[in-house]
Amino acid sequence: MFSEEALPVAALGRGDGVARPDILGPCGPVGERPCRMALHGPYVSRHARRVRHATQEDLDRLEALLAELRKLPQLRERKRGYFSRGSRAFLHFHEDAGDLYVDARLGGNFERMRVTSHNEQADFLSRVREALAPVTGLEGPPSIRGS
């Protein structure tokens, strides 16, 4: 899912029957059998370990950040810690080994950022505000604008 932790599926193989014992995919050696895990998107995580969604106790640690996110009129908190922008999911939180992370759609795809410390939370909040800021100064291509 994330470029620093993932390889394109094509790099791992597609279960085409050509065994690649030198390359281990999420279901064992690549090519031995079709792997459903490889079908979940264009990228397959290199790490087998999964993070879990943040619990209410985890979200308690982020309450100051949640309060700031609730002030942003473009976001709607559908469930505690789950925000949407319009009809699309925008962000939600995870916990892994004591650290807190957010998956946020700051561009076209979700990005994962650590938000354990106050500095990380402040950096994340500024990126959210930037992503939500209206685009200004665009009147169209030069061929449409008046001379």
C-alpha cells in the first residue's frame, strides 16, 4: 500500500504457475499457487505484520488532534476517529507497537503517517489543512482567459 513498504505485484509474480522459490510472496514462494492476498490491489506489503485500527483508548491519546480535525468544516466525523470528506473516506487511525498512525487521503491515495508525538500531530494537521485548502488563482488555460 505504501511505497516504502511495498513492491508492485508484477515484481512478485502473479501466480502464473512459474515457481520462483527465490521470491517469497505473502502466500509462500511466488508462482506455486494463486494467492488471494496478491489480488487486493496493485501493491503487496513486504511485511506480514498488520497494524490494528485504533481503539477508544488509543483515540483518547489523540483527543487534542481529534478536536482540531472536528473544527475543519470540510470534514465530517462519521464515527470517532473516522473522518470523511464529502462521500469519501478521508482519514482513520491505527496503532502498532505503541505508536499511533493515521491513514489520510492527502492526495489521490491514502498515506500513512505517524502521529504519536505532538510534533508529528502538528505536522499532520498542517498537511491536512493544506490538502483541504481551496485552489486559487486558476482562471483556466491561457487560450480561454481574456487577453
